[in-house]
Amino acid sequence: MIRPTEDLVREHGDILAMIQVVKEMVRRLEAGEPVDPDHIEKAIYFIRNYADKYHHAKEEDLLFPAMHEAGIPKEGGPIGVMLAEHDEGSGYIATAAAAVERYRQGDAGAGAEIAANLRNYAGLLEQHINKENQVLYPIADAHIDQTGQTELRWIFDKVNSKPDMVAEHDTCKAILMELDPIYLGDPDEEQ
Ligand SMILES: [Fe+2]
Ligand SMILES: [Fe+2]
């Protein structure tokens, strides 16, 4: 059986790939280079739907409750920190999203606002993901017993195969495939 946390680590890989794209968007914005507002909206769509709706929902609704049931406190401990960071990230994204329309209309201040919030988001999520991979998931693996792991596996598979989740997953992966070469280029080309 593939451990449920292995799914989440794999999803972190996709989120980190989008964070690389976002960091390049931030670099360009801060350098005063134009960034297509549609691309910013697509990156935000990915973050809201893949990172939040798809990935964080699995953590918040399924993994964390299973950890709690296995005796790990919900408040104060590592789970509480993870939840607070999910909220903090959503806040940065909401502020960036609210500025996109103004940026589209040529407001340079809006560009700086987007850059600052995406920069904060990228930094937060990189260290958040690192903590989950290195600390939180190993705690989950060690504390959730075999029955709990099997139950989580079953429900993760059910969520993963829901038609609306499959569609959202595919849409988000397509966004990543579209933006990646525009912002990170083809590494072979640089040689
Ligand atoms: Fe998380
Ligand atoms: Fe995560």
C-alpha cells in the first residue's frame, strides 16, 4: 500500500514547481518587467484550487483529524502551526488576487503589491512544505496505526477519483505545464 502521506509529498512537488514559477514572476515584477496578468491569475487559480482545495483540504479534513484521533493535539502543537500557515498563505493570495485587476489597468503600485504578497506566499509555503515533509508527515506515519492508514488510503483514493477532483487536478496540471516553460524556460536551451 502506498502510504497516504506519499500522495501528499508528491503533491508538494507540484506546488513547489508552481512556486518556482511564482518566484520568477515576482523577480520580473520587482525588476519592472511586464508580467501577463492572465498568467498571474492562472498561478493564483492553481494555488487556490490545487494547493488549497485539493491538497490542503486532504490535510485539514482527512490527515489532521486522523492524527488527532491517534493522540496528537489539534491546538498548540504542529497541527495548529500548519493550520495557521494555511490561513496565512490564503491571506497573501487573497491580497494579490485583489490587486490583479488594478495591475491590468496599469497601476504600478498594484504590481508591487502582487509581488510582495506572492513573495511572502512563496517563502511561507517553501518552509511549510519542508516542515510537513520532514517533521509532520513522519509524525503521522509513526502515530496512525495500520487500520487508520488503510482507512486514509481508501478515502484518499475516493477523493482522488471524484470526477470534479480529477477535472480540477487536470486543469491545474495544465496550467503548470503552460506557465513552466514561459517562466523557467527549457534548461537545455541555456547550454
Ligand atoms: Fe499544509
Ligand atoms: Fe502540504
